[in-house]
Amino acid sequence: MKNQYLTQSQIMEMVETGFNVYMMTADKKATIRSIREHSMDEFNIKPNHTAVFSAFTQAMAMYEVTVGNTKILINNA
């Protein structure tokens, strides 16, 4: 396992993984675990806590935007 910094594109991949896991499970612990595992499996990099927290926070923001947009669509239907 390499110790190096993740690129922004790698973090965005982790965000997408976290978003998809949270959409399916609504489990924040599983989401964090999946973000960490994605980095280790796909990039062979053990992410630091800051990278995991950043990806998790962005994934939760994407989820909130998706929920908000869905509510708007339902209300306008």
C-alpha cells in the first residue's frame, strides 16, 4: 500500500462511490468504509483521514442536492 496524496480526480471517484453506496444503504459508516476501500482497491493508496472526510462530505452534499431536486420535480408534477 503506497503512502501518497490522492489527485482530485481520484477523490472524485471516491465521492461517486460514496454517493452510490449511500443512495443504496443510507448508512454513513458503510459509506465511509466504501470510500476508504475504493482508494485501497482501485489506486493501491491508503487514504488519510482528510481525503476520506472530504470525499464523504462531498458525497453527502451530492445526496442532499439529489433529494432536493427530486422533491422539486415531484412538487411540480
